[in-house]
Amino acid sequence: MSRKDLEALQLERLKRIARYCYDNVKFYHDKFDAQGVNPDRIKTLSDIQYLPVTTKADLRDNYPFGLFAVPRKKIVRIHASSGTTGKPTVVGYTKNDLEMWSDVMARLITAAGVGDEDIAQICFGYGLFTGALGLHYGLEKVGATVVPSSSGNSEKQIMLMKDFGTTTLIATPTYALYLGELAHELGYKLEDFKLRIGLFGSEAASQEMRAKIEEKLGLFATDNYGMSELIGPGVSGECEYRDGLHISEDHFYPEVLDPKTLEPKKEGEVGELVVTTLTKEGMPLLRYRTRDLTRINYTPCRCGRTTARMDKIMGRSDDMIKLKGVNVFPSQIESVLMPMSQISPHYMLYVRREGYADTLEVQVELVDGSLLERYSDLEKLQQTIRAKLRTVLGIDAKVTLVQPKTIERFQGKAKRVVDLR
Ligand code: DLL
């Protein structure tokens, strides 16, 4: 679709969803009234700025079903994301929502190069998490053979991968990396597998980490983005050119705003992604603040698709570590650690307050444990990592090198930042 046609479609849908939210969700009705906004005020796409923003706290305050726009009878599926504190955030889907979800997933799966010849092993946890079922329905829609193996039981996963001739692996990047390492330890060779494409996502992974995963599993990895509140996976994903993640813009209208002022960022500038669901029936959201930081490129892609593309998520405005006034993203640290051959791709970040100063400790595993006995070599490696971190982050971090296989392996999303302040 040309940008002009796409924008016309988005405008028509935006008008409809603003009115739909006002008429069907008390929370939005009250918000519009309190802000003195009439849903009919939307005449152009930029009028979206008059609509209220929605936050995770709004979902929590209306727990569990308060934001549903349809009678409960019309809701045919519930998902939820656990979050770190308190109650989960709950989402409800109508039959049409599930249909739209498999459509957007099928598009992204196709864009990544997966089709009906593929055997797709889904190693996301099945359950309230949206990752597994989202990919599941999309993959069935394109006609792939789905193996719903879920997460965990890693040795069996690898056995199935070999015996079934799995061509497509679906997992978090962290779990994919772990499966690659484990396969190697168990004595499997790359030739034992038919892996071709990895559909990864649900957490940030640096380009360097992606390269490690591709090398260990012998596949081509694409990045997929989404969140339960909006639908799950399916919001955006990479095509074969991997030059940004194509946004399913006809269903999810993206804005990039300054997280402090909520003013729109200029085209191409980094800011918080704020998304309006244009077609959802069960639980539509207006201007949902994702807290994820990215930027958007509106030029058509080499693949021919005209949808806007977002950069890989740089980090979350709320998992950014603020250290001595400097903003540090775990992804920056990861990009320093990954290319180094003497350390493994597993690391943890500890943030502490000592006196008035905040400190960062980067704990990372050695590939060869015997280095721990060679003090001067160990010291040298520590210094090298520290110097590289200083160049990239502009701050000093303590580097602790630990024995191989002592850092936790995650089967879902990794939790690498421990803030002890
Ligand atoms: O993680 C949905 C999903 C499942 C996406 C499978 C892709 C694949 P939640 O559990 O609600 O939903 O977590 C959403 O995860 O706000 C981001 O911070 C992060 N996230 C998701 N995908 C990516 C990605 C699913 N590709 C939160 N890169 C989002 C970086 C991601 N972060």
C-alpha cells in the first residue's frame, strides 16, 4: 500500500477506535470527558495528540477486566504478563482479535522467509505468556508444521530438533543461545540439524549476541517485537533484509514521543514508542506507553514492503540504569562483552549504592576456568574489559570474572539487571 493510502486507512480506523473506546470503555469515557476531548475531534492523524495516553498503571487499576470493551461473553481468550511486582496485566481477545493476531503474525513469519515447507519448533512457554500461542497460530496460518514443544526440558528439545528435522526455531535469544551451547556440549554437530531460520524476540539482543546465536545454531535469526497489552508478538518484525522491524501499521499506529514531555520526536529521533491499537475489539488501547525506546524510518524497504520500520529496541525507559547521572543500557554492555572470545555470552549486572556513589558490577563467565588460577592473565583480561566498557559507557565498572557455567541460564526472558539500590 502506498503511504498515502495507508494513512487514509489509518485515519479512518483511528476515528472509529476513538469513538469506540469512548462509547464502550468507562475508563476512556471518563478520561475524554475529564480532558474535555470529543472523540469526533480527530480530523487528521496528528490529532491523535489530543487523545489521552494509557499506561501500565491504568491496566493495573482496572484489573482484571475493567478495560474490556465488549461483554465478557465475547471474550474468547485471556492472556496476561507477569511483570515484576503486584498483579499481572490482563488482556482479552475476541474471535476477530485472534483472527487479526494470526494475520499479522503470518505476515511477519512470511517476511522472515518461513512458509509451508518449514517445521517450526516453538520453544516459548505456552501459557498466559503471548509468545507461544501468537507464533503458533501465525505459523499454522502459513502452513508450517508446528511443534509446540514449549520451553524447558532442553535435552529433549535438541533431540526433537534433530529427529524431526526442525527448520525454524522460535525462542527468546537467551534460550536459543543456551540450546546452541547445550547441543554442542552434548556432542551434536551443526550437520545434525536442518535449522534454517530463527524467529526470536520478546527481549533485547544485541547484533553481537545475534551473531553468536547464528554461529552456534547455523541459522538466520530475525527479531520480532510485541507486547501482551497490544496483542503479543506481531506488532513488528524483521524481513529477510533485517533493516529494521516492519510495523503492522494498519493495526498498530506508532508514535515516538519524548518520555518526559510526551512531545512527538522528530522523524528518525529516538524516543518512547507509543502505540494505538486501530482494530482491536476486546481490549483496544489508545496511545499505550510501551516504555520501549526506538526510532522509526518511514522509507520503503528493499523488500518492497512500505510499512514503517522501527529500530531494534535500544532499551526500556525503565530498565535504563542511571549511574552517576549517565544513562546506561544493558544492550551497550552486551555489545562490548559478546565479541570477546575468552568470555562466555552469559553475564549479570549488579547496581549498588556505596556511600553516595552508585556502582556497577559486571559479572561475566570465563570460557576457560583455568584462567582463574593465572592471576596476571586474569587481571589483564579484567582490565581490557573495563577499558572497553569505559570507552562505550563513559563510566567505570567493576568487572568480575567467574567460573564457567555459574551464571543462571534463562529459559524465557533473561533478567540480567539486579538493582540493589
Ligand atoms: O514479549 C511479546 C512477544 C513474544 C514478542 C514473543 C516477541 C516474541 P510481553 O511479555 O508483554 O510480550 O513483554 C513485552 O518485552 O515491552 C519489550 O520491553 C520486550 N520485548 C518484546 N520483544 C522485544 C524485542 C512479549 N524484539 C516487552 N526486542 C516489551 C527487545 C522486546 N525487547
